[in-house]
Amino acid sequence: MNHDVVVSQAALAAIAPAAPFREGSGWALRATVAGKRLYLSGHPSARDALNELARLKARSLEAGKAAGHGPRQTTLAQALLDYALERRPFLKGADQEARRINR
């Protein structure tokens, strides 16, 4: 798996606690990045697994924070409730809609 990402030795040293291991015919890795547990598998070498982890870590640091708990942890009900709290006060009939929802 080649993503054309060059990872420095310092970046790899910062991820040192995540040690790649053999799994089947490839290499796998378990790590925690930004409080999320990751499992990466199917890499042809240990170095490729560490490069993929470094790439994911860099992307997570660059990206902005998702609304709520992010797309994989926010339920539809919570997303709709957040939307209602954010938008309803500015719409006509907001009081009536709130009473209807809260019945």
C-alpha cells in the first residue's frame, strides 16, 4: 500500500509504542491516535504499517473537529436534536414545534 508519504524518523519515533506484528501473510498494528483506537492490517511490511499510522495521525491533526462526536459515533437522533436546537429558534412556529416534539 503506497500513498507516497515520506515519514521522518522523528515521526516514527513519536509512534514507537505502537509495534507492528505479523498477522497472516502481512503486518498489522494497533495504536491509539487522538483518543481513538485504530487497527491497521494487510500491510506488506512493518515499515508500511508505521507509515500508514503516521499518515493517519497527520491527517487527524490537520482536520478540524467534526460536529458532535463525529460521523461514526453520533446517532441520527442526536444529530437531529442538535440541528433542532440550533435552527428551530429562528423559524416560524418554533414554540409549537418544540411542544410537539417534547410530548
